[in-house]
Amino acid sequence: MASSEHLKALIKSHISRDDGHFYSVAMQMAAHEVNREIEYFNLDAVISVG
């Protein structure tokens, strides 16, 4: 889940039409979600093997 700070930054950059910042924040949010998924699947693999 995106942090409230990410969401606020995303909205502010959208309103101010700062496409570069909007894209940057969106990519940070996406990377955060990918990392969460990787951690989840690594933990699941450890539990399955153990």
C-alpha cells in the first residue's frame, strides 16, 4: 500500500501539472509494491520448505 506521503505528493504533482515529479512518485510507489511482493514470496518459500 502506498504511504500517505506518496499519495499526497502524487496528487500535488498532478494538480500542478508536474509530469516529471508525478512519474517519479508513481515509479517509487510501484517499486515499493514490487519489493513487498518479493518479500512475501521469499517468506512463503521459506515457510513451504521449512
